[in-house]
Amino acid sequence: MNLPNKLTVMRIIMIPVFVAVYYINALPYNYLIAAVIFALAAFTDFLDGYIARKYNLVSDLGKFLDPIADKVLVAAALVVMLVVPNGGAAILPSYAAIFIAVILARELIISGFRMVAASKGKVLAADKAGKLKTVTQDIAITLLLIGAEFQAGVYTTLNIIGLVALCLATVLTVVSGTEAIAKNVSVLKD
């Protein structure tokens, strides 16, 4: 197993650790620690891709695991932030469920679209809009987690910036998904 794939596996392993730390209220600064774990996991997404491309270590295993790891990391973070932990308040307001539904729907649609393309021998690589969407999601989640640590029942500047970033990520989600389908609509033709 090459280094990029090891980083991807490490990201997958970090997901349940992130979720566990998020829910351990007895752990001082659990949201801050969860934010650090999430940010490190998100950074491995950049790092494994960079290393794989720079050193020509792209593999079929990496092509399979990397997008799964990315989607599960973001989905897990968004879902847990919407759920009220024991004795606490949800990080995200209830209306954020709309953003999460849009983000998750896009990921499922594009994953299905990529499967159809692969069955026809085509590979749909991530484009700039998709990468910008991912970075914006990662920033939003990290800010919201850090803001939750210092929230004390009110929305802090970090919470507000995080929510705005999540709104922007949702818009970028729709834009990047629409662009990906529009650029590759021929995949759906028989």
C-alpha cells in the first residue's frame, strides 16, 4: 500500500474517532479536539492527492477509497452537528438540515453519475468547482466546531462565519454538481 492510500485509510480511521470525541461531553474541549481531528482528516485529503499526483502514485485503490473517505467524513460531521448531544445543544440550527440534504443529495447523485460513466469507460475527475466546494465545506465545519466550543448558548462570530460558509458550500454544491452533469451529459445517452 503506497503512502497516499495509507493517508486515505488513516482518514477513514479518523472518522469514528472524530464522532466519538464529539460526543464525549466529559472530555474537556471535546468540540475543539473534534475540530482538530476533522481538520487533520480533511488535510489528508489534500495531502494524499498531492503526493499521488506528484510522485505518480495514483492507484485504483486510491481512486476507490479517496472519494468515499471524503464523503463519509463530511457527511458524518454534518449529521453529528445537527444532532443534539447529551446535555447539550445542536451546533447547527434545525434549518441547516436543508443544507445538509442538498449536500448529501449532490454527493449521491454525482457518485451515481460517476458509476454510470465508469461503466462506459469514462472517468469524471473532480473539477475546480468541486474542489472549492470541498474546501468551503471543510472550513465551515471546522469553524462551526471551534465556535461550538466557545458558544455558551449564543452564536459567536465563528458560528456565524461557519454558517455563512456552510451556505456558500451549499451553493457551490449545487453549482459544481450541475456543472459536472452538464459537462458530461453524454454519459447518460445510450
